[in-house]
Amino acid sequence: MHRATNVRLVMATTLIPIFPLPNVVFFPKVFLPLHIFEPRYKQMVTDVLENERQIGMILLKEGGQPEMPGLPLLYNVGCMGRIEAYEKLPQGRFNILLHGLNRFEIVKFVKEKPYHTALVNVLDDAPSRRETHEQLRARDHLLERFFTYFNQVLGLDVNEERWDRNASLEMIVNQVAAILDIPVQHKQQLLETTAVERRLDLVQGIVDDRLNYAEKLRRIVLNMRFVPEDPEYN
């Protein structure tokens, strides 16, 4: 995984509630279901449902805990999401469905609520320089390799029919990045990668590496020779 260095394109600056989690990296144009049960975050959801329904999801650094006194150890870049659907449960709990909007970068924290709020710069992806037909080919190639990896290597059903093959390159790249079985720190680096083309290259590289490794293992197994009469095996 290469470290991403990017020029950040700031669209706007706004104040949003922050929801830190230790094992989740949220991407734009991706849906994220969450169960809300902690008192301060139940209050957060109640508050945002009365306004613009927007929450800032951000990854906790290793060793950080949301309940730590003061500010938790957080990465600086996260993703804003809008609550598209919710279910209110007993004891004030919620099931919510977030839709990823834009990446953001924390400017400073503002402690006005039981939960953390922050002033953030809303970031935009760098404009793509590829022609449309190149984007479509890259999108289709990534999808096919991803389906092959999950179906043939992991033995999992990704339900190809539910994927929108006409979706934008950014949406497909982000969806694959969100699902990939890689460390959250690597997903964070993908999130921090501004240019969609660069994020595509990184995600494609991960998928290709996994497929190539699986193919090498397959060849090793096929080339193995087991001789039952050899005393070494008796």
C-alpha cells in the first residue's frame, strides 16, 4: 500500500457531529447500516434527525476509544453521511442507514454537545483526466476482477446482479474499497487519496495482488507430488 499524498480541494467549511468508530472507514457514495445504542450517540441521532440528518464518520486510531476523556485519537480525514432511513427502537436506540456524501478534513473540535462536534472542510475529489471510455473500461475491469476474487478465491457470493454496472467509476471504486478484506489503516489511506484515478489504481492493485497470490498457491498445490509408498509418509 502506497502512502497517498494529495492536494485537498475544499468545497465548504461546516460544523457537523462526529461519530468515531475503531473498525469502520466510510466512503462517499457507499451505504452504511449502523445500530446506535450509546446514550450520547442516541442523542446525536435524535438531534440530526431534526436538522440536515448529516453525521461525520471517522476512524479511531489504534489505542483510541470513543469513551476516552477529552478528544479521542482520530484520523484527520473522514466521510460525511446523510441518514437516508432510520428505525426507532426501545430504550431510544436506532437503526440507521447512512449514505456517504463527501470526504471531510477536521479543522477543529467544538464541544457543544454530549457528543463531539467539529468544524470541518468538506473535500472534493480531484477532477478525473481520463476520457469517458477509459473510465468505463477501468470500472468494468475492476468489477470483473473483484467478482472473480470474491467468488473463486474467497468462495463468497457478492450477488453480482445487485451491483449497478452503469454506476460511476468513483462509486464502484469506493464500494470495492469498502468491502475489501484489508486493514482499516489501508482503507483510511484509500479514503485520503484525493484523485479517483489514483484510488482506482490502489484498489485494482490490491485485488490483482490477491488474485495473483491465489493463482500461485493453486499452481503449487497442482505441482505437489504425494508418494504413499515413501517411508517418509508412513
